[in-house]
Amino acid sequence: MTAAVSHREVIARACDLLEQWTGFSLRDTAPQRIAETFRRRARHLGYSDPMAYFEALRDLPPTADEPQQLVNLITNGLTAFWRDEPQLSALQSVLRHLHTPMTLEPIYVWCAGVSTGEEAYTVAMIADEQQIPVDILGTDINTDFLDTAREGVFSSWSLRRLSAARREQYLAPADDDHWRLDHPAFDAVRFAHHNILASAPPSAHPDGSWDIILCRNVLIYFSDDAMTTALGNLAGALTETGYLMFGSSEQIHPERLGPDAPHLRSIRQGGGFLYRPGGSRTGQTIEPGRWDEDGSSAIAPIPRPHNLSGLEETTSDASENNTVLHLLGTAADHLDDGELERALACLEAALGYDPFQVEGHCLMGSVLSTLGASQQALEAFQRALFLQPHHWFASHRTATIHQARGDVDAARRAFQRTLDDLSRNDDPLDDTIVLRDIIGSPSRVRLQAERQATAFLRLHRARE
């Protein structure tokens, strides 16, 4: 087999395997970086070549350590409390509609693809304000996200959309820039590891069904086959009178996915919309003057915005090879202008198209760190190090985050890794597109990183 054929085969098999595990369609992302990732991981783990690494992966369950790290890499976790207010307004109306004051049974809510948990906790706040009992399950395929969700400590950046009154009512300060969940409403929330390509987890309802299912900003990355499977699992888990909610920027058209797709009926409330089982009754008004439900026609498609740089929740088809490069360049422009959240939106879109972009993860970590989202920043740099294990810039930024958080042991390990990575001949910044321009002179930043790492290690060795 020629090198060229082998290279293409690595890409094809990697895409197939990752789609099998997650449903994510990666064929339109930059395939060269998928092959580079498999080559680096093979070398790092001692396999003879990328195909040997692939064969080892294929024999492992997706929940094994190495497959799970790949799954965690390609899943997007940027979220916030009180995200997407039109949809939350629709959710509030649905909760009121389903609530029966004379019964003590809660409304069962499943947040699929819950990321780091902010969505599930937001639902708990909405229900608490309405004095509606709920039972909420948040699930995700990403184990790192679930660890953060269960810990229940969030940075001010995650709370940026939460009103000061709600922040004071539902959370308590953990340190200067972090808040801890502190309210009985959150006792209704639990989390579990789950892949929506598998059968739905059961609720505590006698028949195991769910009254409301949220699956926001997940299916936009799926292949048609995976979307058909996921939609079938989601729709099949609803009660006959249940509601299925996606993100406000998602356009779900089950009728276009073929005969195996479930029959869903759309309803709309201003900018918010949901779906119901196709056999549910039509023509009912949930809240006069606010809701309009029409079972005779599908919801009108939402026009795709042309300017990706100013939106947090958007998606588009990436068909040109320069899409990611353009988004990275636009992110750099926003950083020059001090528009950090606009830069973050571009980076999120870029990594949605190509999660194997090491530079994108480094930029993402840098922006998140500046915004005070230290945990999310740490995860971004750790993804960069998974993709490129000897990336001194990512090692150094990881070390500085641990240092700022007071984790001396983790900082010591990361600073030592920084020195080891700096001693290598190859410099990962040589292959970057905009990172060098963002950080300034690479040689100066290298020298600063070396001095900082050396000083930290010398100081803490002296204290031992």
C-alpha cells in the first residue's frame, strides 16, 4: 500500500470510527489534522504506525480511556447559565402547562448533551421560581464535562447571563471568581454518562418516559444517519403529551431524513420553538397571546445569519477548506479590538468544524483564561496537549492556571513538562497561523516561559 493510500485510509477509518462512537460527521473538517492526530498518538503511545493505533482503538469500547479522550476532544462544551432566553421562555410556558397543582408527581426533564451542567441547573431555577416540582437528569458523552457539572462550582464567566438577583439567591461565593451552587432546588438535578445514539435512559415515571427533553446544540454536528438514530431515541422517550426542545439556531426537519425518522410536529412561540410527538393533539393554546400551535405545517426555516463572528449559537455548512482559517483570522481581529466574546464565538465555530485544530484550542484557552473561565481554559489547553503532547505553550499556560488556582503539585508537574517541551528542537508555534501574532515575539515568550518554570521549580524544591 502506498503512503498516499495509507494516509487516506487512516483519515477514512478515523472518521468512520469517531462517527460510530459519537454521531459526529467529521468528513468536512480538515482531514489532514485527523491523520496528524492519529500519527502523533500512535508515536506517543508506542504503536508502530497510525493503523496499529486505529486497530487498537477499534478493539476497545468507547468508554475505555483512550477512546473517551478522543470523544472528549471532539465534543463542544461552551455554555452558560440562562443561555438562549427565547427557548427558556418557551420552556417556562411548557412547565406551567404540564404542571398539575393537585398532584405531587414531578415533571420529568431530561437534558441530553448537558455539557458542564449549566442548562440542567437553569431548568431547576426556572422550575423553582414557578414552584413546580421537577426531576432533572443531565447526560453527556463527555466525562470531563460531567465531572464539572457534578462539582457544581462555576466561574463568573459561566454566570455572565445570570441576573445578580438569581446569582445571590441560588449560588454562594467559592472564591474571588467562582461560585458554588447553594440552593435546595438543585437537589432535583442528577447527572449520568450517556450517548444519545443509545437507548434513552429511563425516568422515574412508571413507564420510564420523559415529559420534556432538551437537546440543544448537539445534533448540528451529526451525520444524517446518526441524527435519525438520535431523533428516534429522543422522540421515543417522550410521553404522549411531551415536548422536545433544540437550540434556537437549529433547524430539525425529520421528514427529510427518510422513513426511519420519527414523526414530530413543530410548535412555535415567538423566537422559541419545540417539537411534539406527531400523534399528539393539535390546535391547543398553551398560553393565550403567547403561543401559537399549528399542526398543519412545519415551522418556517430560520434564516442562517451571514456574520458568524457576533453569534454564540450558530452553525453553518463548512464546505471550503479555508473556513477554519477564516474563522481563526476573524477571531484574531476581534482579539485586536478587545472583543473577547466575539473572538470566542469564532473559535467555537472553528473547533466545531475541526476539533483537531491545535492552534484553535490554544487560542480558545487563552481567551477563556482572560475571561476568568479558568476550568474551561484548562480543558482547552489539555485538549491541545492531547493532540500535540509536546506543545510547550499549552504546557506553560496549563502550569500558570494551576499556579493561579493554588494547586502547587499540578503546577510543578506542568512547569516541568514545559521545560521538557522547550528543550525539544521542533517548535509548535512554527506551524501556527495567528497565535504567533497574538502572543507577540515567540522567542521572547519562550524565554519568559522558561524563566517562570525554572523559578517556580527552584522555589518549591527549596521548600521541600
